[in-house]
Amino acid sequence: MSREFGAKPMDPELFKIGHFESENGRSITLREVIDREKLKHIVTHPEDYELGSRYIKGEKMDKDAQLTLLQDYLARTNTLGECPMRYYQRNGFGRYWTGEKIGLQNISRRIRHTLCADHMIDIDMKNAHPTLLSWYCHENGIACTGLDAYIADRERLIADLMTYEGISRDDAKTYLLAIINGKIVRLKHDAPAWLWDYYGE
């Protein structure tokens, strides 16, 4: 597969659904489009932006590490701001993850919105993963009382997890979503009962 970098658009053959015989099953390659000039400005003036820390592929990245990844992403785009991005499923199920170090999926929301404002609309469904998983479970007769309890009382339970683990709101949300996406965690014996129910399903 050849990549076309330059002043003309990428070949549509670069972004398609592919079937692979691997532990990850099927992968998808999509075309991500950004405002390249805005990303150039961000990477050359990082002090003007609050990069903060961010979880990328399960690792907490500080602002310097994020800057390095953003520079790498910029280098992978053509002059039109296009970049082919492969997504895959871990172990053949669950969420599709970026195959590269960084993509629009794991760039911080603020930067993603800045880079994509003229190219796409980011539709955010509140509590999407748990809500969609609950719907799927109910449609298929799968018990999910712990998940439903979380959905019904989300704010209180996130606050409870923040207090119990001593973590931020974003870290608490990431923790709970990671469980839905197959992360194995070792709960402490004194973990809240609702967390045992949530994880046990």
C-alpha cells in the first residue's frame, strides 16, 4: 500500500475495511483530516496551550510527551492535512483503537476541536459507551444490573470512585470506560459494592 503525500488528495483505496487473519480480527483504515496550519502553530507554540496530561494507549502522558506525539502526527499528514489512520480491535472485540501512536481518537478534545473545526462535527453523546452497552445487553437478554445502576446514578458513583481512589473526574471516567472495554483490574477488598457489581458483569 503506497501513501500519497503532497498537494493532491489521498487515494480512496488507502481508507477501507480490511480483513486480516490475526488475533485482532478486522481493522479499518480511515482518512483523518485536520487543519495542518493550526497543528503547526500548536507544536511551535506549545506554551500557548494547556496540554496538561492525557492517557494515550493506557499510559499517562505529560505535556512534553504529548508534544512529541503531536509533532509525529503533523509529520504524517500531507499538505492537505490528510492522514491515513488504521483502527483495530484488541482481541477481536470491543472498541476500535488507533493503530498509530496518536490519532484524532486520543488527541485531547480541545485540540481535536481546534484542528477539525472546519472539517467535521464532533457529536458527543453523554455516557455513550455504558448507555449503548446497556441497550445491547437488554436487547440480547444479558443481565447488566451493575451497569444500569451506574447509568442511573452516574454522577454520584463517579464522585464516589474519585474519593475512593483519590483520582480526578477524567481519570475516574477513563477507569470505568476501560473496564467496559475489557481492562482487567484488581479490585481491593474494600472497594465500593457498586464497583464490584459494575466490574463483575
